[in-house]
Amino acid sequence: MSNPFDLAQPSTGSNRRSASSGKSMAGVGRAGFIRDPSGLLMSIIRTLASSKDGHQREYEKERLEEAFGENDEKLDELVADNYEELAVSIKQFGKIGDRISDSRQRIKRVKESLQQCKSLLYCRQDELRKLWIEGVEHKKVLFLLGQIELVKEAPQAIDGFLRKKHYLHATELLRQTLRALSGELMKVEALQDIRNELISKKLSVHDGFINELHRQIYTNSINSKKKENRSMERSKVKVERRSSTDEDGGIGKFDDRVLQLEQLDLDPDEDPFKLMTVLVESLARLQRIPELIEATKTRMDRHINALITHTTVEVTDLAFHDENKESENPKRLLQLLTSLFDKFHCIVAAHSHVLSVLREVVSEVKPPIVLYDIEAVWAKIQSVIEILLHEYLDADNVAASSQQLGFSEGGSLSSHFTRKKVSRQRVAKLFRFDGSSHAISMNNYLREQRAQRRTHSIGGGTSPLLDHALSTQKVCKPNPRNITVIFGPLKKFISEIETGSAYSSGKKCSLHDYITDYVQDVFIRQIQYELKKDFDAAMKVTDPLKLSADQSTLKSLGSYKSLLQSTVVADQCMWFLYDLTCSLDSYHDHFLTMACSLLQEYKEMSIQSYRGVVQPESEDQQIVSASWVRDADVNDMLRNLDNWKVAYGGKAQNLHSVDDNFTQEARFFLEKFGDESLGKNSLVEDHSDLKAIASLHESLEWMTSRLHKFISSIKKYAPPDTMQMLQNLAQDYKRMSEICLLCLHIELRLLCFYHLAPMFKNNSYDIRGVDSMEHDFQITKLTKDIASVDENLSGALQQEKYNYIFEGLGHQTAAILIHGAKHIKRISPSGVKKMCRNVFTLQQSLTNITSSRESHLDEARQYYEMMYLMPDDLQAQVVEQGVRYQTEDYVEALNLLHRSKPGSGNEQTQSARVQRLRAIVTEQTFKKEHADEMQRLYEI
């Protein structure tokens, strides 16, 4: 059959013209105005039909023929130009037509064959169906036999996976096996034991997974070196998940997620974070996520406590091999906390990873499972750290000690020069913190803190494991001052917690609140207690005002002969507070303010201590020397004399001027004293109290120089008002020191008045019979008192101050003896001789002290007048003048009066007087002891 699309060589004649005509028409369409050809034809027809004459039609005909001719020529040119391509296209189209015809024939034959096969299969359909069913049954039997074999091998395979820590493979194999045993293999009796074994394993295996997960979190994560892979592992968790109930292909066929998470050729322990992902996925497939969350919350406390215990042992073991084995070394606590902080960061990172996996695992679980959050982990860590710090900072003992602190209002320097009743039942406070949080008791405060820690904890109270560990082994001795060593790292750790927990602006973590409360409410109060305790150690002794710093301390401090221990303690506390401003930098301003409070309170305590010696309980009586110190005339007169200048290193005009000064001074005091008698509590009875005043003088003078040094050290820290306060305190210390020296100077002059003046009042030296060769015991007492004062002051004052106090006593005693002679009523020659012996004794005593002859001491005879009083007058004088001697000395004096004065009373009367005298002495002694306590506080 010839191909109708075969094209021969170009021809001439009519064919060519026809083609040319067609192409011409087409050309018209193309060459025209791009019209539709049918439209063009209709236009020509309308033109010919509308023509009225033949001429018009002929014109149109010629024009049309001309256009056809042009198109025919163009077509011939195009055919000639593209002949080869046109010929190939026509041949290919012809071949395609032949192939389509062949395909139609083949399809027809296939249809006929299929129809024939269908007819044949229909005839044998029953036989074919039987064969197909048998094939399916045999295939199923083979599958079940294979499953049974896999089931028999499953327990061993699961155990092998578990030993190698391929937990996800073990879990999936367990699930697949149990699913098979619960399905088609349920009725296979031979598999019942395996079924029971696997069911039991499924019920218990999750506990092992949870324990292993916790081991990875709290142990392996700390030792892991692959923290940089955490983001990679988390990305692996995002593999497309499959429901835990999806049917897998069969036993031992693991999905892509299992194969991707767990490579059987790798050691799982090398990557703890990946192993955590595997464990969480395994627990999710076992549908044990709620148990995991609950166990994590309830066991978190135990694991953290165990971590602290283990770290404590590590630090202790390292300390055992350290050359410095001091148990009180707080650097071990710093080492412990630094190690714990690093470990806690690892634990939090592990928990964060586990939580990220858990969120993906439970994202499609209905109903939703409530997870714990990372803030709960931080809260538990903070709670345990608080307990640890509570123990090492000795908070319980701090609370107990703080409750012993007392508070009272201290005096001010401006009120020192006015008469003021001193409360004997109150203790001067070391610090004043008005409006502090300690309006409640310390016990209540600690209970609130413990309640807050319990609120923050997860899963109940704190395990006793940590309490046991802390009670049996500590890296250092608990001490509130340990906070100064650990505060820096602790502050950094708190900042990291708040940054990691993304707290809102202004919100602080519980550990920050605990440290703030501890420092502000406990540590500062403990510092206050320790300072008070140090002061009590220097003051609450048999003779509290006699406690001076030991020689080694004095040697380290300079050339001062005597400094009060309380002053040394105050100085140490001042510099300790300065150190705290550097160690606890967050409380820099607070500790500077506290230092100012310390120095202010020390000044007030010094004033109160001074008053405790020189100011009695009664408003009607007072220590005369203290009263005269406040007298402006006395003050101006003494300060303007040359001997005052010499005492402070100046020079006198000449030797006679100093002697004249003492004579002038003696006359001045004699004139001021007149004929008065000293009342009760008019003198400082215990001469060691004079040493305390002398030590206070030296201590205040030394403290002034120390304070100036302190002021120079804090210039770059303290604000102007603080600097001004400290400058004022330095001036007050200097003024108080001068007051103490003047008081000692006046007190020794008044001591002479006290012993000598009573000898001439209502007394008689009417000695009859054999002359007594002994001097009066008043002289003995005076010489003993002067010697006692000398003994107390010689080691307490610098030589210039010592000379200022003792030189001039001869002048003063001479003036008193001469002035008192007019008061003698009766005196026998034997009495005169005895008075001469009194003068000689007193003169010899003063010469031994001053190394110069005292020519005016004959007047010392007047001392023993007290022993010539009536018994009742003796008791009145004790009440009036206060206790000067021991109780037995007064009792013997009363007994001597009863023996010397006939008619004084019977033994019963004497016994009553003795008891009354003892009561008076006991009462006055109690008052003196309280005065001594106030003196000690003042000296501090």
C-alpha cells in the first residue's frame, strides 16, 4: 500500500498552479491584515455581489489572480528552500502511520487470546482456588514456625541486648515477642512459660531503665566529654516517630528509628546523652513515662544528696594527702562547692536533654502527661545547697547564740558631762539595726527558711542521707565566717542559675534569697554575737576591767604598756569588717556602715564603762573625781599647767615651775574640797579599776591612731558623710582619753582626802599607859592603797603619764594634814607620837614611789579616825562612803569597836550589827560589781 504522504520531485503545469493558487490564497491571508481566510473570502464575495457592472468584477478578479500568482511564487521558493526537511518529515509521518496500523492488529489478536484464556480458566476455577488456599496455608504455617523459633530465642536475645545496654533493641524485641504471643501464638501451650517470663520482664524492666537513666544523669553525664554532641543527639530525636501500637513486620525486625538511635557496634556508655535518649524512647515504648517522671521527681533529692556525699569524700581524701591538714581550713569548703557547681551544671544539662526527649515523646499522647521542668531541678539543687550551707555556716548554733544578745541604749559623748543615772540591769549593745527582720525570734526565722526549702523540694522532704553524711564527715569545721571564702563562687553560681532559668527582671532565685537572708539576718548577727562573745571573754571574768591584751599582742601592736583586750578586739573587728567589704562585695556599703556602727557603739560602751566606775547608782552621790573632771574651772586649771604639757611630751619652763604647779594644784584642791567629807561611792574603791581607767586612756589614745589609719584606708570607698562621722569619732576618742588621764590625776588627790580627812573628825588620840610603837592602821591602809595604785598603774601607763599622776602627792597630803589638825578634839602624847610614826610611814612610802623626799607628810596621822567612831556610826559611814575593804575587814573593825567601847551592846546586839554590816557590804559589793561591768563595757 503506497504511502499517501510520499512526496515526489516538484512538477509543473496545473498541479503546480493549483498549489500556487492555494498558497497564494494563504499568502494573501498572511500578507494581508492578518485576517481569517474565510473572512477574506466572504469579503471578496460580497464585493463581487455588490458590483453593478462587469468592469468592477473584472478588476477584482484580476487583482485576486495577481495575489494568487505572488503567493504561488513564494510557495515555490519556500518549497525549494526547505525541500529536504519537508521530505524527511513526510517520510517519518508515513512510518508512524504504518506502526499504528500494526499495533491495532496486535491488540486485536491479544484481546482474542485473553478471551480464550478466560474461558479456559473459568472451566478449572475450583481446582485453582484449592491450590491457592493450600499455598496460603503452607506459607502461614512456615511463618508461624519461624515466629515460634524467634519466640524461643527472644529471652536470651533480650538478655543479651540488656547486658550490652542496647535497651531500645531489647524493648522492641520484648514488645514484638509479647505481641506475637498475645496474637496467633496465644494458644500454643508450649510457649506459656516464655510468655510468663517475658510478661514478668516487661513489668520489671522499666525499673532498671529508670535506674540506668538516673545513673547516666547523675554520674556518667558528669564524666562525659561529649557535651558538644548534645545538639546533634537532640536533632536525631526528630526522626519521624511511629506509634507504639504500630504493627511491625515481625519479631526481630526493627524500624529505622531503632536502628538509627542504637548502633549495635558502638559502646553505649561512650555517649551518655545518646543513651539517655535511648532509655527515654524505651520507656515510652513500654508506656512507662508516668513512672519515669514520678521516679525522677521522688529520687532527685536522694541522688543529689548522694552526689554531695561522694564529693565530700573526694575532697576529704584529697585533704588527707595534703600537707596542710588543718580541719578548719575553709578552702576545702570552697573546693567542695566548686566541684559541686560543675557537677550540678552537668546534671542540669542532662535533665534538659531528657526533658527535650520527653516533650517529643509525649507530644501525641492522650491525655497529656505533665512533665517536671528544669526550674524544679534548679529548685531542688538550691534546696540541697541551702541545707549544705546551713550546716557549714553553722546556722543553728548561730541562731542559738544570737538569742543571747541583749540590747540597751548607749550613751552619747554629749551626755557624758551631765549627771545621768546609769541602768545597772541593761547591757550596752554592740550594734543597732532598727527595723531589722529580727522582730521575730531567730527560731521562727529558721523555721520559715526550712518551710521554704520544703516547698521548693520535689517529692517530699529531704533524705536523711545528706544529714547523716554531714554529721559523720565534713571537709572543714562549720563556721559562719566560711561565707567570706565561698561568697564569690556562690554569687557566680547564683547568677548562672538565674540566667539559665530565664527569670524575669527583678526576680531572684531561692538560693539568692537564702544567701541574702543569711548574710543580712544571720551572718551579720553572728558577727555581732562573736564580737560580743569576744568582749565578754575579756569582761565577764572575776575582774573584767583588769583584762589586758597579752604581751605577745602588745608587742605586735607597738610600744604601748597596756591595752585593754576589748580595745584590741574592737580594732580587730574594725579591720575584719573592712576585709568583709572586700570579700562580700555585694554588701560593701553595708559593712562600712556596720564599721561606723561598731566604732560608735564602742565609743558609747567606753563611756558607759567609764561611768560604771565613776558614776554610782544614786543621783545624790557621785564619784568626786568624775564630777571635778566635768568642772570647767578644774579642767582649765589643770590643762593650763606645765605638768599637763610635760605629760604629753611638751617641755616646762623650768623645774621650779613644775614644783610650783603641784603646790598651786594642792592648794586649789584643798580650797575646793574644804571641810567636806567624801560620801559613799565618792571614790573608785577597787584600785584595779584605776588600772582599767589607765588602760582605757592608753587604749583610746591608741584607738585614735588606729582609726585615723582606717579612715585613710577607706577613702576610696566611703561616702563623705561616713568619713565625717569617722573623723568625729576620732576626735571623741582623743577627748575621752584625756578625760581618763585627768580622772586618774584627780582620783589620787581625792584618795588622800578620803583616807586622811576622817582621821581628824570626832576622834581622840588620848592614848594612856604604855605608848604604842606602832603606827595607825589608817596609815597602813593609805600606804597600801598608794602602793596598790602604783602597782596597778606602773605597768599600764607610759612614763610621762605615770609621773603626771604620782608627782605632787607629797604636796597634796601635806596640805590635807595641816588643814585637818584643827579638827582634833583629844589626843594624848602617846597619840602624837603615834601620829609622827604615821607621818614617817607615809613619807617613806611616797619616797619609794617618787624617789624624792616628801616633807609635808606629818598630816597623815588623821587616817585612822574611822576606827574611833561609835559602832552605829561605822555602819552609817559604810553606807555613806561605800565599800572600801573586804567584808571581814569591816566585821573585825566592828568587833574591835565593841571591845574598845564598853557599853556598846551585848553579844546579841553585836551579832545583829555584824549581820547588818554584812548585808550592807554585800549590797554595796553587788553594786560595785555591776559598776565594774559597765566600766568594762566602756573600756571596750
